[in-house]
Amino acid sequence: MKVKIAPSILASDFSKAGETVSLLEQNGADYVHCDVMDGNFVPPITFGAQFVKALRPHTKLPLDCHLMVLHPETHIEDFARAGADLITVHVEACDIPKLFRRIASFGVKKSAVINPATPVEQIFPAVEEADMLLLMSVVPGWGGQKFIPETLKKIETLRNFCVTHGRPELDIEVDGGITEENVGDVLSAGANVIVAGSTVFRSPDMEQTIRRLRGCKRSSC
Ligand code: DX5
Ligand code: ZN
């Protein structure tokens, strides 16, 4: 499966957000991962739909909006109108079938996500309708944390479930603590969409880092 890289702008300088997303596009990213936090579902507050709208003219990359909010249903329309291409909602925060219908009604792609403490089986009901699924590999709320190794087993279990339930090619995204050292394990376990904040934005060479996160060892691939 094609490996896609979704740098999280959480780790970037927000005062240069427009330039940042355009730079991500030039450097070969596949998505812009936007971490929306409301101070309730997770303690910090980051940004909302207005900020996403401000990013929109600066890149053609799909905006992957990860909503870490307590009442996602009240924000779907705002993010859709702001230009989100994909909206990810937490299984812990909402009724997934209802939210998927609402997201799809605006012509936006839909994804569901579970926290590290949530058993992987709880995301299974979303497999049939989802455009992507996300597994958190850190407790959501902060960038720069350490990857939780138990996530690898969840990725394998989810990929196997997708294979045996008619969605073998479903995009499985993993978010949190991914580095050039552990990305190989994440991909081998069956994920194909990699969120990386600190690894991309702390890198002295963003283009090479994005390429290496894809598993490319040579400069030509
Ligand atoms: C955590 C966020 C992640 C995180 C990734 O709440 O959802 O997207 O910022 O950042 P790194 O790659 O630094 O762990
Ligand atoms: Zn995220």
C-alpha cells in the first residue's frame, strides 16, 4: 500500500502557518494534519475552524482535521466550510454512525479514532463506512511524547480485521511519537498513514525526513 505522510502542524510555529503548509507541500507531504483541541476532551486548547480556513489558500494538500473535542457534532459544519478534506472524530466522544452521516453530508471524508486506552474492537464498527481510521499511539493532548509500543498489536489486529471484512486497502493512520527509528515497525504492523509532528518540524531537512519516514533509503524514491 502507498505510504502517506501527514505532518502535524502542532509542532510548528503558528505565526508562520501559511508558509508552513505550503512548505509541507513542496517537501512531499501527503496531508496536513491539524490537531484541534478544545480544553475539554483534552486539557490544551489549540485552534479551531477559523484557523483551518486561514490555512486553506496556502496549500492544495488535503487538510486532515483531528477533532479532539467533547462535542464534535456541533463543529462539523464549520470545519467542512473551512475547507477540511477529512474529519476525524473520537469514538470516545460521539456516536460514530451519526457523525459519519453528518460529515459525509458536506462531502467531506470521514475517519474515526481511538485513544491508547480504548480497546481496538471499539473501532471495528467504523470499518465499513470509514475513509480512513486512526489509532492514537500517545495519550492525545500534546506533541513530543513517546510512542506506546502496545499500539503495534492494535495496528495488526485492525489490519487483519479490515482484510477479513472487505476493506483490505483501508487507510490506517497512526498518530503520536513516530520517529525515523520506529516508523518501520508501524508500517510493518499494517499502518500506511503516518502522522509526525516533532520528527518533521525538528528536522534540519524536512524533505529528507519525510522521504525517510516513507521508508525510502535512497534519494531517488
Ligand atoms: C497528539 C496529537 C498528535 C501529535 C503528534 O494529541 O494528536 O498529532 O501532535 O506529534 P508528535 O509526532 O510530536 O508525537
Ligand atoms: Zn493528531
